Amino acid sequence: MHVPVRLGPAELKLIDQLTAAGAVAEAERLSGAGLPTRRVEAYHYTDLKQLLRTVPELAAAATEASVPALRVAGAYQLMIANGVVQETGTAPAGVIVGKAAGGVLSTRDDVVTRLNMALTKECLTLDLDGSVDPVIQIDRRTEGAAGHSTSAAKIFVADDSSAVIVETYAGSEQAHLGNHATYLALGKNAKVTHITVNLAAAKATHFASNEYHLAEGAQLRTLIINAGAALSRTQLFPRYEGAGAHADITGLNLVSEGQHADITMDALHAVPHTSSKPLFKSIARGRSKAVVQGRLVVARDAQKTDAKLMSQGLMLSDEAEILCKPELEIYADDVVCGHGSTCGQLDEDSLFYLTSRGIAKADAETMLVRAFLAELVDPIEDEALNEALTAVIEGWLAGK
Amino acid sequence: MTTPMLEIRDLTVRIEEREILKGVNLVVPKGEVHAIMGRNGSGKSTLSYVLAGKEDYEVTGGEVLLDGVNILELEPSERATAGLFLAFQYPIEIPGVATMTFLKAALNAKRKANGEAEMSTPDFMKAVKEAGKALHIDSDMLKRALNVGFSGGEKKRAEILQMALLKPKMCILDETDSGLDIDALKVVSEGVNALRSPDRSMLVITHYQRLLNHIVPDVVHVFSDGRVVESGGKELALELEAKGYAGFDEAAA
């Protein structure tokens, strides 16, 4: 017999919001299933039923804008505030900016993406062609009083084109619930760097879902940084759909006292001869929790897939927790797939060596933490962007 | 009498429940090079780590005076800026830390402790280049991460380069000859000899006499079972080589 799920105030509020938005089927679905608990594999370490206790009212249109959370010198700026795509100046060569109705993500059995699809009214669209010169920054905010806002962007990068895209998530210092989506399709031999920086307010909840489609020969590098919000979850859905497609999916959880950050990847190698190197790092201090889940699905025909999943954690306090879970689901028989995980504290011998040369202990610790992160930041070639990201990381290290 | 550069008085040290140093007494006057010889497990390396301030050891008694100042309560970094330098037997590889970044941080830490301004980048580059030349250290080696992928000889030369840059007043060389072929041993020894000066003392720890052919000590101490059992001139090293350590064990008993 089916036992009805007991719904909490967060679920009831979401059901009301879905119903008001006309998403009746979604409202019914959520009434039946409730938010996912740890028994749902994809949410094993991020039990939303436990963690998401309240949901604020849907955010009204923004009337004021806080200062940008991240400034990248020379970048072309776009903004979505409280879900509304803002007017912008003249686009650089090779960039067509527009907007369209509705959300951007493919249908999947996942509550975060479904909520985003049901509640997002409009999306930013970007068509990129050729070698796009300035860094493109999509600045997403939730402004004003505590609000629930959803936003979306759909980006097409034409064949043989290249671009660097950075997305930031921030806003006013309130207990917002932000749920953001990106659909990024790379044409044949396109080369894209996609960086996302979660700098959401300290009391906020931040959800982001990025869906990537890689055509033949496409090359993608990501750097997903979770530094803000009390509770955050960034979901990555890369789809390798053409031979020679390759992605360096990298991500970083930076968590301090009271924070819970989750990066969950669910990748599909759909065709033969594709490769990926997902590398996730987490640094946890105080009483905090960082989660990394990596799922690699290799389709029956996807022979010669080469995928190596790695997660590395650094715990700077006794109460910090880092939770990692790989899932490999391989249906082809001629593939090279692997996963690895390391977790620990700063190496005592390295610290002694550095301090024995006169470097103060705190400085030596910072050097070692920087060394741990160099692998993620060094490949970002754009100087201004590299500097901006380094500043975010240094700010976190300095305890800001 | 002038203050010795290093004076160790009745030093006793434990690691967990085991007593490793059992009352070490040793005086190294200014400008002198002393050697400590002893077999593996006699406590030589423990002594070097304790002097540099490694945490794993529990000092249960005694004093260590560097130029008259007791250093046992100081952090490793404070001992270093006070002028102590330990050349490691096994220098640590630190991926992600550029050698030059490390050298600059170490040099500026010392200058800061001495109330001096930070060294400018061109001056720093020049100093490293100059010090590196004598040690056959090329710029390729300096571009790599600290000690990562260095051969045994490169690691030891890098240690001596740090010594040359930091200009310590008390150098401890822990088994600097281990892992070196004869050519590398010569380069390293020449580097060390070039740093001998009336204001600098050295304590060379080894269990082979061969290093002492290249770095000729003023005094040789024989170390056995956690203490110095005999001290003498450089000819003591030859005697040890001939008789073996067994001949000195009675003295320790």
C-alpha cells in the first residue's frame, strides 16, 4: 500500500508556488514524492527534505542592484536579476544576445531541474560564433528581500568557435533561494571555458544545474566554484555526443562553519571515442560539509571512452566533513574508466620543511593550500579572469 | 670565553615511550665545523630534527643554546630566522609550490625578522642566479615545483643553494652525502666549503668517513645510543673507519 509522504512547510510552499505558476502536474508530482531524502541516491549526502526547511516568497522584480560580486576586467557583462533578463549594451563581434520564454533544461527525474523548468518564465539566449574575444560574464542576482528566484541561460557555440564564459551568482544579503540553469551546447571543434562562481549570501540556498552538450571534437573546460550560501548544490550534466569530444570538468567546494556545498556530476558518454577528466576538490574548515558525487554512464556503443574521475579533499578542522561518491555505469566493453579519491589534512612533513626555512606556519599553510588549488586555477589562461578567481580564493583563505 | 654558536646541555628526548637521546652534550664554537658520526639508529637524525624543532619529539630535559639563546621554546620558523638551518637528508617534494616562490618567501621571512625590507624581484633573481652558478643549478631546475622530479643530487644542491641564500649562522647537514655519486658529492662539498666562515658554524652528520674527506671538520664526535661517547680531531674519523663503531660501544655502555 502506498503511504502518503508527510509534507513539510518548504514542500507546501513550493507546491503553492507551482500551482500559482500553473504547473499543476509538477505540483502533484511534488505532493506525491516530497523533496528527496538520503534514500534517493543522487541526494544521498544532501538530504533536501532535512536541509531545506523554508522557502521564501517568489522574488518580485528587482528594483535595485547590489555591487557586482566579481569583476572581471574587460568582460562583456550580462545580467539576470530575480529571473528577469536585463537590457544590455552593444554586443561584441560574434555575439548575439536575446531572450526566449521558459526554461532551458532537458527533462529528467530531478526535483531541482524540474522546479527550475516549471518556475522560470524567460531565459537569456546567447549565440556565439567565431573566436569571441572578451570574456562573457553572466551576472545572476537575487535582489531585495528574501526571495525565491529562478533563472536560465541557453548558450550555443557554433562549430570551430571559441569562448570563455563566467557566471556569477550573488545578490542582497538575505535568505534567498536561487535556482539557476545553464544549457551550453558546443558545436563541432568548439572550444569553451565555462566558469561558475557561487557567491550567494551567507544565509541563502543556491541551486545551479548546468547541462553541456559536446559535438564532435568539442573541447570544454569547466571550473565550478561553490564558495557562498549556507546550502548549495551545483549539478553538472555533461553529454558527450560526438567522437573526439573532451571535457576537463573541474570543480571546487570551499566551505566554512555551517556551510554545506555539493557538486554532483551525472555524465553520459553517448558515442565512441570521447574522453573526460573530471577533477573535483574540496576544502572544508570549521563545522562544515562538502559533497562530491560523480556518475559516469558509458552507453553500449560508446567504445574507447576514456574517463578518469578524481576527487581530492583537504580538511582544515576536526569537525569538517568531506563526502565523496563515484558511480560508474558502463555498458560498453572496450573503455578505460577509473575513479580515485583522496582526503586528508595538510602534510605535516611539508609544513615542517617550509617552516624550517623561516616561513611562518600560517604562511606555510596558505602556500600548501594554494598548491592544492593550483591545478584548478592555473589552466585559466585569461589573465583578468585568473586574477579575479584567485582573488575569490584568496579572500576565502583569508577568512572573508 | 666567547659564547659558542651552539651549545647542547644534557639533552634528553623521547618519541612516544622510547628514549632516543639520553643526555647529549655538545659545544660548537663560532666558525668551527664539527662532525657527528654514528651508525644508523644511534639518534643522529633525531638530534637534527629536534634542533630544527620538528613536532613529533618530546624534549624531556636539557637545553639548546643558539648563540647564547635557548631555542627549545621557539617555533621552527623562529629558529630559522634566528639563524639555524637544517639541510635535510630527504628534502621534501612539494608539488604546486614553485621553487622560486618558496625561495623568495624564505628569504623575505628572514629579512622581515631582521627588520629589513623585502628584496626586490630583480635583486632576488640576481642573488639566486649567482648562488646557483657555483652549484651548477640552472634556471630550468628553478622553474620546477619545489624538489619535485629532482634527482638525489639536485635535491642536495638545492638544499645548499637555500643555505647560501639564507646565510644561516649555524648549519646542520643531515647525511648530506646520502644518495650522491662522487661527482655530485664534490659539487655539494665545494658548495658547503665556500660557505665556511669565521661567523658561521656547521654540524655535519654522517655515518661515512668519505664526506669528511671533502668537508674537513675541526672536531669529530662519535655518537652512540643517544649520546656523544667520544670527541677528537679529524683523525678520529679515520680511526672509526678502521675499527668500526663496535669499538666505541663500550664507552656508551
